[in-house]
Amino acid sequence: MKKVFILFLSAFNLISCGNEAKIDSQEHNGEALGTTYMIRYFSDTDLDFKKSLDSIFDNINSSMSTYITKSDISRINRGDTTVQVDDHFVNVFNTSDKVFKETYGFFDPTVGVLVNAYGFGPEKALKQIDSVKLDSLQNLVGFEKIKLKEDRTIQKDDPLVYLDFNAIAKGYTIDVIAEYLESKNVENYLIELGGELRAKGRNLENDNHWVVGIDDPNQEKGDRSLQAKVKLENAAMATSGNYRKYRMDTLTGQKYVHTINPKTGEAERSNLLSASVLAENCMMADAYATAFMALGLDRTKEVLQNLEAVEVYILYSSKEGKMEIFSTPGFQKQLLD
């Protein structure tokens, strides 16, 4: 799922308080995993960070990119049963299984076959999706249809089952970058990749919290207005939304939004406009944000009752069409006026 862009107040709109940073500020910007990134950290040593960052991106792409034909996941999707997956793949697979079970199956990486069919993935979209074709595709959906064996090979109930970790891989990549920085004794950083975020410590340039923003779903195209400002304190945040990404069927004129319901197989709009999730790591935040968009408000509230250390800020549409806010107490504490 394409994520909502996040505006970096801390990175781009800093107001100096007159304090000199005791250690150097480093910032790296670029493109990776089909999106953009911005990483800012403070360190008193030269980390040769760009080289290490490129290595992280290359390793994760080689493992889980559905856009690279020679990646492990692409070979698995083509039916290669000999692929032995790496630690990155294992970590994402196991977390996906956990979130799949916790969200009643509404987070499901095997929905990739539908992502492709609607034109949101690397494969060519189907010209028309009728009920017969949808039923056929739906038979390939279900994370219980795929197993990670002890020898690290993948077993599928049907060779056509298609894995797609794009709704969790960016969050996981941020966690890997964070682990690298912390292994180099970096205690203050902010990482953004495709709108997902993770922060630790403080912005030493103004000795303040890292502050990020949540987009306003009602903003006009080309505008960048904010719905909320959030203190990101030793936590990760991911935001998913369905008001930017859609595809128009040229034959019927129907609009397909990017939130695909794995239970029905339909690309449909729930009553959620966006879901922002705070969690200890970005992989979990990413996965839950995706699941909540498909679950809708009421079922999301049910799931939250059984989750620990997960806070949400949800923008949703009421029956009258008015935008409303649901926020957990933990998330409210991080909001700024």
C-alpha cells in the first residue's frame, strides 16, 4: 500500500534556539525501494554511512523486492521451491504471520495477486475483473496457504500463491537502518522512508523533540497542509491512507482505491481516511497501519483491545460524510498544539 507522505517539521522547519550542537549533524537524502528517504543523525565519528546504507538497501531488495526479477521473493512467486531465504525474509515473514493472526487476517501478504490484478503491483493489471475472476483469485489469498520450512525454503499450497511484503518491507528497512546507527553508538536520529518514520533521542540542533506531521486528507492537490503534529520519542510511526492512490477503470469509469480487502478480494474504501500508528518498531507500525485501513474503525477498535504498545490516530468519515478523529490516549499524549 502506498503510504501517505509525512512532512518533516523537525528536519526542514527548524528554529534555532542558539545552542551549538556538541556533535556533528549528518543528513542523507535519496531514492530507494521505489520511494524517497531522509535520514538525519548526530555523531562524533565518520560512519561512512552512505556505503552501509546502500548495502542495506541492496540486501533487502535482493531478498524481498517484487520489482526485481532475480530477488528471492520474485523467484518464489514464480514457483522456485529451492530458494533458501535470508534473515531479512525470515524476520518479515514471522512478523507478517503474527499480525495476520492478530488482525483477523486483514493484514495478508498473499493479497499480492489482487494487488497486481487491480494494477497496483509490478505485474500487468487485468483489463476487467468480474465476479468469476475475483473468486478465482480469492482462492490464492490466505497467509495460511504458505509455510516457512526449517530449511528456510517456502512451501505453498498452490504454486500461484503470490507473496508481496511491500506493506511491511519499508518499515522493516527503517528498523535495520536504526539498528545499524545504534550499533555505531548513534543515540539521536530521525529516519524517514516512503513516509514511514522512526526516531530516537532528540534533535540536538535545537535540543528539542523530533516533530513530524500527519497530512490533512482534505487538502487540495499540490497543497501540503497538516492535520496534526506529533512528538516522536524513541518510537516509530507509519501512516496509511486511501485518498491519494487509486486507479480508474477506463471501461467502466469505476475508481479502485488502494486498500484491498483480503476477505472479499475487492479494492474498496473503508470509512477510514488514514491510520497513523505508533509502535516500538516501524515494521509493526507499518503492518498495523495497513491492516487498520482494511478493517475499518469498529473492527480496528476490537483489535486494539488485544494489542500492547500500539497507539493510533485515525481520521475517518462519519455517516454524514464529515471527517472525524479517533485517537488512543497514548497517541494523544504525543500530539502538539
